[in-house]
Amino acid sequence: MSTARWLTALAAVAWAGTVLVHAWTNERGVGGSQKQTPEEIFAYHTKQDGGGAPEAGRPIFEKICAACHRFGEALGRDVGPDLTTITSRFKKRDVLEAILWPSKVISDQYKAEMFELKDGSVVTGVIVRENAINVFVRTAENPDKPVAIAKGNITNRGESAVSLMPAGLLDPYSPEEIANLLAFVMAPPPAK
């Protein structure tokens, strides 16, 4: 695959993730009616001290975060980073930045790889394990069951600069809903 085609595939993965998030949230009628840019969201919420109701943020977390992130013992899944101890490592500003621009900094533990296959398709995901015959990849589309890719079927392989966490997750939400979500993840994790 040429470099241009490889970059096009990478851009398509990022675009598809954003489109999926918008379709998912719009289909469910989630959030506020006026779209803000990520920069506007960031500026507004980093100027606010406190604010938000943690209990009102939980349903939002369950809709857009729990499919990939664990928060406490009773909530979420282990696909992306565990958020249980997030407040011991990060400030609200850092958490918001990671939500708004998930590809800005990607931990080595969660870096995705792109695999171009002989049929021209591209699979992107985090490597779970690898043996002499297959690479097992956790994809955003199927995070619970790693996809087995036969090594003999791979024509090109490289690290993705795009996080599996799509950009645009907060787009459909109002400032109040975003404040509630941030209050929830910055509070102690729920017991159940």
C-alpha cells in the first residue's frame, strides 16, 4: 500500500469513528441542541470551578464511556484505560482534554495498529496477543471479542496515530450535561 493510501485509510478510520458517534447519539436524541467546538467546550469548562452534579453525570457515563472504561468495581469494561483512580493522576482539565482530543496523547498500552489485508480491507485495533500464526486485535466495533488476523493475510502493518476512542463524544451534550459528566468522573467511583 502506498503511503498516500495508508494515510487515506488512517483518515477514514478517524472519520468513521466520529460519524458513528454522531449517528449513535443523534439516533437516541442525546444532548443539547447547539453544537459547540471542542475549543469552546474546553474554554468554558476549564474556567468553571466545580459545578455539575455527579449523580446526573452517571447516565451520560453509562451511555458513552462505560462500554470501554471501567470506573470502580461495578461500572464499565476493560477496553480503554481504567478511570477508577483518575483523580489521583489527573486534573479536570486533563480529563476534559483527553475526551475532546483522544488522539493527542495515547498511552503505549492502548496504541492501535492498522493491518492492511490481502483483500484490501483494513483492520484497526489494539493487539491483545500475537503468536506465530495470528495477531489477535481488540477493535472498537467488537471490543469484547478480539479479532484473529492470520499473519499470512497481512500485507502491511503499522502503528495508528488515531485513538480507538473517537473524537466528538461530547458534541451532542449541553454545557450542563458535560459539567455533570466531569463531576461524575472526578468524584469517587460508585460502589454499585
